[in-house]
Amino acid sequence: MTALRKILIEEEPVVTAAVTVTRAPAPKLYVVPTAKAPADAPAEVPKAEGSILKNILLFFAAPFLGLAYIVALPFVGLGFLAVVAVRAAAKIEAVSTVGLALKNVVMAMATPFVGLAYVVFFPAIGLAMLACLGVGLRLEPARGKIDAVGAGAR
């Protein structure tokens, strides 16, 4: 057990002069001491997990992080109020219908930009995937995990 003490609870019936009455058990608490460390043994100090450089960098970055939180707080609050207002307004049928129509219009306007992003980024993503596949196939024969065809036999 990790506790310093063990607590035992004992139930005992209450006895009066003429009649024995059992009622809700009254807990009795006993403290049983566990093995104690020697008095002159030094307390163990937990080892620090990070490096000194990391702590120094965090020390210098802390004011800027605090400033970022202070600057962002009003915007986060206004965003929260906007979300609450939109959820309350969505319960009204007319507002819900207008919101659905507005959503469709915005999605139609965003379609060309999403297509442009696909055209711009997918060749780079495809090349990165081919490079990873090539490196993986190159490393696997050395480990003896690939057959003659090139498919991984795992």
C-alpha cells in the first residue's frame, strides 16, 4: 500500500441495560503504523525531468506567453459569446433556414479554393509518399522482410 497508515473499521452492537438493540454500525478507527524510515536518513529529492536549457528558454518565453494569453482573452470571450448566441438563434425556425441557405452559398464559393489547394499540394504530398515508400522498400530487403516481387511479407 502507498498509504502511510492503514485504517481498520470495526462494527460493534450497542448494548443497553435490559434490551440489546442493534442499530447502524458505529465505525471505530484504529491507526496502525507502517514501517518508518530511519530519522537520520535524508529525504529523496525527485530528479528533474527537463534540461537546464529548456528551463532557461521557458523562463525567457514566459512573459511573452502571458502577453499572448492576455491579448487573446477578449477574442476568446467574444467568440464564446458568438457561439452561445448562434446556438440560441438556431432554435428559431426562420434563422435555422437562413443559416442552412447561407452554409450552402459559402460552400459553393469555397469550392474553387479547395480545388486549387488540391492542385497545388497533392503533387508534393504524392512525391513525399513515394519517397517514404522508396526508403521503406530500400530498407526492408536488408532486414530480409521482402520477397522477390517486392511486397512486404510480414
